[in-house]
Amino acid sequence: MKIYDYKYRARSLKDGKIKKGITEAPSKAMVEKFLIEQSLKPIEVFQQKSLFQQLDRITFGKVLKDRDLIFYLKQMSSLLTAGVKLNEASEILATQQKDKAIRRILYGIYYEVNSGETLADSYKEYPKEFPDILISMVQVGEKTGDLKTAIKQIITYFETQYRLQNSIKSTMMMPMIYLSVGSLVAVFLMVAVMPQFEGMFNSMPSAKMPTITRFFIDSGNGIKNNILGITIGIIALITGFIVAHKKSKTFQKFVSYLAIKMPIFGKVVVLNNLSRIAATLSQMLNNHVPLQESLATTYDVLSNRIYKDLIIQAQKNVNAGEYMSHAFEGHYGVEVVFTRMISVGERTGELGQMLKNLSTFYDEDSEIKIDRLKKAIEPVLLIFIFALITVMMLAVMLPSLSFTQQL
């Protein structure tokens, strides 16, 4: 679908003032609808070619963030529940959207749906924005004629995962912030404050500088004298890590293994991945998606290479006519209760329901353990900060005391 630039003049329905601007849309009619949604009455709308606007349409990475996707699906669910037809709902959501990049995607969805494509097929045109689990669930809803229920179920899934991921990120970020701030303060003192004592002691050769102060001064001098090399080294290290993690499956597996085995945080990594596996599989199996397709979608949802490999092994087991649960048995990244509940579900023919129960258990358990982890980390971080402040204060105060005594 082509997007064009349109220049417009419109009258505000609120204060009657004339407003001018440039917007983009697939047609003049869509621009007029967009303006009406913004409480503007179109006066003049005409197409305009602009190189700047074309360059502005270039985007990198994912445009529709998790929160935006949840909000969009909630709006779509509300409109469908209210009896609005799918193509009309798609048009309303596109013309109401103020973010240009997101509106461009929603225009594309509307165009595809209005041309006779299914909603699932229109989502497939934007694989970065709409995950496979959403596409599969929408396909099921369209086939069964119950799209509203399918969207409501996937909203619940996305909200749970979003809340859990945010909780984990905030827990992981807290120590990083403390360590970063502490390190920056230490470097500032070493580079800007400590060297002043060196001149003071050099003016009095008989005075002896405290060992701790000498250590910080030497460290600060080392940083200043090698700042270029240190900067290049840090950039090279980060770049090398990103490239290796992207290109090498062996390196991915190594990093994933370290993440699982990390003290304290490793437990959160395990819970997060097991929760995602259980939630994704239960969501799809309970909506009659075939097991192999469900496993393929679960593979795409995961980012940890260890658990991706477990899903691959589970797929092999299913193809060979074996139980999927055998792939998880005895693995260091899988809890016993996880394997046993899946095994019971397979043997009783209630795998979908068992996975749903397992997902609920892990969601609740993860929140409790993440909260405990936050409370356990806080005193450790405070001790670290207080220790750092004490050491730095000694390094600053001892030279003054020593110099005064030796005078």
C-alpha cells in the first residue's frame, strides 16, 4: 500500500481557528476522516511531494511497542464487541491514531482488510509488529467466527507477560543503576579530586601520603593517561558482544547458560522462561492450535537459547511419537514440577488445561519471588553504597589529617 503526503487547511471545531499542516495517508478521503477525528473541519486538502516527508517515513526496529499493541487490541476488541464491522473498526483505529509511524501501519491493516484479506493475513504483512502467537490466535478466531473472544484472550496473555517482563526489568535495572552511579562518582573523585593532594604532598617531600589515597591517585592517573584506549576497548567489547550474540549460536548458548546459573538472578530467568513456555502453549492449545504449530510459536517467543533448544527437542519428540515432556526431564533449567505437570497432562489428554494451571502458578510464583528478590537486593546495594562512600571519604580526609600532623 502506498502512502502519500497531503497538505491541508482546516477549521477547528473547538475555537474556529484555521489550522494548517502536513499529514500522510493512502488517500485524500482518509486524510479528511483523520482531520474530523481530530475535531477539524477540512477546508482544503491536496497531495504534496516532499523528500523530507519520504525520509521521515524510514523507521528502524519495532514501531508498535508492547504497550501500544495491547492498547490497539483493546480498542479493536471494544469496537468488535460493540457490533462494529472489522473493516470499519480498522478504519476508525487508523484515523484516530496520532503517532505517524503507527498510523502508517494501521492504514496498511485497514487497506488489506478492506480489500478482502483476513485480519490475520493483514498482520502477516508486518511480522516485526505482530507476533506469531497473535496471528495464530486471530486465525483461530476468524475460522471459528469468534474473533472477539480470541482477541480478549490474547490481550490477557500479553498483559500478563508485559507486567511480568516490566517487573523483571525493573529488578535487574536497580543494581545496574546503583553500580553505575557508584562507579561514576568513584571515577570523578579519582580523576578530578584526588590529584590535588599529589601537589600538596610533593611540596613537602617528608610528608607521606596514605596508601589508600595513593591507590586512588594512581588509578585516576591511569584512567586519564589511557582514556582513549579504555574508551576504544569498551566500545570494542560491547560491539564484539553484540555481534557474537547475534551471529554465534554457541555464544548465545554460553550467555544463556550463565544467565540461568547467575546467583540470585538465575532463579528469575528460569521462572520467566518456564512461565512464557507454559503461557504460550496453554494459550494456543486451548484454542485448538496443533501442538507442533504451538511449539513453533513458543520457540519464537523465547529469547534464551537454552530454552529454544529444549523446544526444538520437544518438537523432535512429538515427531517421533514420544511425549513432549521427555525433552524437559532432568534438565538444569527446568523445575521438576514443570516436567511432572506436563507429563500428567499428556497422559490424561488434558495438556492444555494442565499448562494453563501451570502458567497461573508460575505467574503468581514469579511475582512473589521477584518481590522477595527486590527486598533482598536493597540492603546489599545500600551496604555497597555506604562502603563506597566510606572508602572515598577516607581517601579524601586522610591526606588532610596526615598533612596537618606532619606539619
